[in-house]
Amino acid sequence: CGARNRHGGTTSTTLSSPSHGPKPPAAARGRHVPPRPAMRERAARRRPRRCSPLLLLVLLVMAATICYTYLILLRLRRQPQGNETAEADAAAAAARAADAKATAAIADAKARSAAEAAEAALTKDVEAFEQQHAEWVEGAANKHAAADDGVARAKRRRQAKAEQRALAAAETSGAAARPEEDQADGCSSDPAVGCMASPAVVIMSHDRADMLSRSLGLVCPMRMARHFAVYVSEDAGRAEIAAAAKAAACVRDVLRYHQPPKQRFQPAFAGSGYAKISRHFKAALQAVLGAPPTGRGHSHAVVLEDDLLLSPDTLLFFWSSAWLLRRDRTLWCVSAWNDQGYPHVAARSEAIGRTDYFPGLGWMVTGDTWNDELAPHWPEAATTGWDHWMRLSSTSRGRECLRPEVPRTRHASKRGTNVKDNRPFEAFGFAEHGVGSFGDLHHMLRPAYDDAVKALFAPPAHITAWREASDFWSTPVPGQGKLQAGGGSFWSKSSGDAPAARQWLQALGAGTTTVVAYTRETYRSLATPLGLWKESPRGTHNGTIVLRSAAGATLVLADRRKCPWLPPQHAFRAAHAWREVKAAPGASCAAACQGAGMRCQARELEWVMSCEALARHFPCEAGCGHQVGDELPAYVHDAALDTYQQCLVSDIAFSTCEAAFSKTTRLCRCVPEKGKSGLARLTANRSKSLATTTRQK
């Protein structure tokens, strides 16, 4: 750029060597002030000229190029080469694998820790229970060892004499002596020792938390509860059920059973309430009595339902009677319920009896009975309920259950699968306060008990046959007081004979025995006015129902077919000539007997109303079952029914000769036609068969 000199000339200069010329002297500048235009011109001469825009643009492009080149070089420097990239990928994969392995190791360690903790907890519980049981046995032994005073010695002498007398009586009657009690294995008839190695209580619950809380509030305070492991089994998955169970201090665990989901195409019974209850009971019993690892291996299980009221001595009753299940092989269960436990015929709280009709409503079985007999054959389609299956002869196999005279349980709910009206159960007796002891129970052994019942039929007992006549209740019996009119009726929508029957019962003399013979067909007309369970004979032992009035009289109801102690004139015996005939599918017994050249007699059909009789003629692939129908006993041959391939019997319905059902095959019991003996009928049939064979040849 160029610069002007002080005289207006131009001096050419270069960028490398600029020259602006000499400055004017200070004196000259101060003496003279030039005019304003001249000042502006002078200032313009002193201002430097601007650089060219093109030069600035070039400089900018160069700077950008340098920056871009630097960035490219920097990126190339950071990017790894081929070998370095492969090594980096391999290192990353190895790191990921190491992380996965470490995670798996941590999870495995946690699982092992949880399993060890669970096993340790279970071992701790088992050791605690065994230690507690050992303390109980040791305490009982110390108690007996310390009882050396005169009163204790006298008591032991009296007990020894009583046992000797009972043993002598059993030997006199031809009964086998009972086995000696082995206290070494912790089993004794003495309640101080007991005969339960590891008993459990299972409370069955569905979705009623209030009733479960009430049930636990009755079980936990019982003085014998410390001997039992208490479980709650539920199948509804409700949180309030689990909360109610955990709130009780005595509950060891909550067993949860998940019902299978409903299928689109499944038998009608599979989704019913009966089926769900049956599956739940099986799962709960298996969880408690089954062998590990599927079960907890308890020796006994007391099964209670959450809608039952319980007497304070309920667990004492089970504890005191458990030794009988081991000593007497004709027993297989203990129940806290009596089907004939009405107050006017059952008032002795400490009394116990035997029954061949499974009572239910609070019952106990041993682990051996469950694992060996019940679990392998538990029904898939018990269409009238699992409890009816327990009552079948093929299940009980001729054995019986112990039951109290006064019930220790009472049904207390109006809502349920089986009970729609609770009023019938409110009429039963209930041991509200219980007893402190049930005493010596050796008389419950089968020989002694049979002798005691048989003695009721000996003179001076009065034996009469029940007849459906209005004058029966007005006919006095020996030892009976004066009959008076009036009196209230028992529970039930009974007939007008109920007041008369009550007066008849109350007038029976104290200490007297009256036997009334009946048949299953006439039982309802007898039980209804007496205020007993009227649907079917329950609480029976060898065909007898023993009742005791409030006045102290004994009333025995005896089945004319089943009771072995009835005199011949009152007993029903089977026909001398008879034949079991399998009818054609869907045919009646009348037609089947006629085809066999015989006739059907309705009362003879009762002799084949059993699972054993059906098994002699049918395969019964699905087992034996209970149902209601006048064509029973029968075998179900139609696959459309839930009871397909079952052999069906009934303790409610009555067989008729004319009944027939297209889906079942009947079993009949035929007798000879009138006027012909069995031998003559058999000879005629053989002659006819021989003639037919000859013609065919």
C-alpha cells in the first residue's frame, strides 16, 4: 500500500519496507491552524488503506483445508488395522462370555444356598419335632417312674386286675388275646404316651377366610394341639386365606393346590364341585401322609373342614383312640361324628362306639392306610362325592371306624357344595365342654365289642319286628311305663306318628333293652317318627344301631338281613335256591330272570347290592361307585356317562324288578318259579338245553 507525503506527493512503498516520511516540526504545527477542509484532507492522508477481500478469502480457504486434513489424519490414526480389529472383537466376545459365566455361577450359588437353607429349615423342624416327642416320652416315663405312692400303686393294681379279667373273658369266648403293648416304639393305650409318632391336622379351606379363622381359633388353644403339626390346605389361591392361616401361631405351613383349568371338551363331572373337592382332598392327604419328597411322611392325619365347630377334646379323642387302629386290624379310621348322635338317644359324652358306615365330618387315618389302600385307588369320578366312595364295601373291606356317642364336630355353614340347609345338623348333639379322659378303651376291640352287642339280644330283651301300622307306638313293651298322649316332635317334617313315637321311647324303662327288627326298605318309616337320620341306616355295626334314651333304656334297631344275632323268626334269610344272572344291556331283571326260566323277586335283589357281587360278573375297570337308581346294582357300559366302566351300587335307592336303563347292564338275583323246586327247575333247563343241542346236530 502506498502513503502520501506532506506535500501531496506519492511515495511508493512495499509491504516489506513501509515509509511514511518525516514528521513536521512541532513549532510549525502550533503556529498555524489550517481551515477545516484542510484538516480532513490531512487526516485522510494519515489513514492506512484496507487490504484486498480476495486475499482474505484465500487465507480462509487455506485454514479450512489445514483443519480438514488434520481431522482426517487424526481419525486414520485412531482406527485399528485388520488384525487389531479381529483381536478387539475376540477380546469383546471373551469378556461377554466371562460375564455370562459369572452370572450363571452367581445364580447357581444362590440356588444352592436357597436349597441348603430350605433343607436346613426342614431338618431343623424335624429335629425339633423329634426332640419334642422324645421329651414327651421321657416325661411320661419319668411320671410313671415317680408315681410310687400308695394311691398310684393301688390304681395300677386295679388296672392290672381289670386287664386280666378282660383277657380272661376274651379267652373264655374263644377270642384271640390282644397283642402286648410295646411301649418301646412309643405306642401305648395310655394317653400319657399315645400311639402317634408324628400326627398332623389338615384344615381344608376354599374361599371362606372367616370360617378358617374360626376353625383355627378352636384348634390352636386345644391342650393336645402341641402334639400335632397343623396345616391349612386351600385351592382357591386367595390372599386372605393365606393371611388368616399365617395369623394363627399353631399353623406350620399352608398347602396350596391349583385346580386344573376347565377344558372345552370334558366330562360334566370333571368341572363339578364334587370333582374339585375330591381332587383337593387327595392332594392334601398326599402332601401330608405321602412319603418324601412328594409328601411330609406324617404317621396320622386328622382331616377337618373349615365349616366345622369343634369340641375342646376333639384332638384328645383322636389321640386316645389312635392305638386301637394299630392293635385291631378290623378298624381303619376314627371319626369325631356320629350319624345317630341326637340328644334324645345319645347323651354319654365319654362313650365311644364302632360303625361300619364311614361318618366323615372330622376323621383320621394312618399313613399306611393312605399310601397302601386309599391313594392308589382314589376315584377319578366319584359322582356322588368322595365320602360315598369311602363307604363302599370295596373300600372299607369289612373294617369299621371308631366314633363318639356324642359328636365332637358340628356343621355350621349354610353355604357349601353338599349342604344347602344346615337345620338338620342343628338337631344333633354336641359335646360343647368335652371330657378330661375317655378312660380305658380295651372294650372297643372287636371280640369284646361284639360280645357286648350280642348280649343285648339275650333275655330279658324284648324283640319285636317293625310294622308300618298306627298301633305300633301304642303297644306297650315289657318294662315300659304308662304311655301318655301328647309330646313334641323331633326334627324333620315327620308324620303324625312322631309324638306317639317320642312318648313310646321315653316310656321305655331304665335298664331295659328293646330290639326292633327292620329292613332297609322299611327303615325310613321307622327312623322318621323316632327322630333319627332317615335317609338310610347309618351308624351301624353288624346291622345294628344301638341307642340309649335319656331315661337309661337301650333301644336296638336290627337289620333283618345283616344282623347275625336276631332269632330265626325275625331274620330274613336268602332263598335256598337262587341264581345270579347278568341281564342283557338295557334289560330289566324281570326279563333276565324270565329268560333264565326263573322269576325276579324284589327283596332278593338286596343280596347282590354290593361291589363284591358285581365284581363276580363284570370287569369294573373304573372301580366301584355309588349312585341313585332303581336299576342298581349295575355295570355302566355306555362311554357317554361319567361313570363309564364303573360298577354301581346304592345305599339310598331300592331295586325293582321292572327297572331298566339303556346305558347300564343289571345284575339280578333270580329264584325258581312258584310251584317248582330249584332241583326240578334245574333238571328241566338241562333237558331243554339237551333237546336244543340234539336238534342242532
